[in-house]
Amino acid sequence: MTRVFLTIILTLAMYGSVSAQGMGASLVPPSSATDTAKKSGSWQDASTWTDGTVPTIADRVFIPAGLTVTNHATAEALWIHAAGKLTFCDHCDVQFNVHTIYVPMGGSFSGHATGRVIIEWLDGPFLPGDTTQLSRGLICHGMLMVSGNPKLHGCAVSDSLLAAGT
């Protein structure tokens, strides 16, 4: 079986700056979290969370450094601040329904999937205080790694391509 690994580390010139990192953190501050992971575990396991309930679409989620939370089905939240590791099940179909995912330096969002991975960005206004329209998507200063099986449907290679070095 052939495996394709795609590793993307997002460091855009404007958004990779120290001030942009601070801005991202200020949009989704851990102090405003309504649900915080208290141990590594499954997103869908209520015992993973300090309040003893699985986060809902209205929750603001914080994953502290040193902890790993794995999505095994559908994870919902207004925003996720992943100072630790946010991963997804490698053999499940998973979905994230979220407005903003923030991964600071030292955090990560990663997984290898043989199933489907869907990230559904929620509609709505930008987060309060977001004067640069940075929210409503993925803000990644940490590591983003997503890998899966190759999908070559519809790909064709022209016979006019040259071998490397010729």
C-alpha cells in the first residue's frame, strides 16, 4: 500500500509575526474557555473535560499543553485553542464543526486518516476584537500535519514531461 504524507507548516509572513501570534491568542484566550481538557483522551468522552460534558457548538474549547485530545466522530465548538495536541482517529470518518481553530507555537493539529475528514467552518461574524479578520478558519503557528491514502482520480501525466535532471 502506498502512503502519501502531506506536512504543512503554516507560517505566513504577516501572520507568523510575534504580534500576530498574540492577536490569535487574544481572539481565543484560554481564560474565556467554557470547556477545558483535564486529561488526554477522546473528544467524545465526557471525562476528558473539566465540566464533565462533551463540548457543544456554543463552547469555547481549550486543550492545554501536554495533553492530546482525539476526535473519533463529530467534534463541535465555537472555537478551539489547541496549545496541546488536537488529533483525529486514523480509522474513523470524522468531522469538526467549528468557527475558529487556533494552534499556537508548541501546539499541533494532526492525524493520519484512512476515513473521511471534514472540517465544516461555521458561518457567522468574525470573533470580537478581530480587526484583521483572522478568525473564521485555521490560525496555525504550531504544527499542522494531515496524511492519508493517495487519491489519483482524474490525474493524467503528459508524455512530454522530462525526467528530473534532464
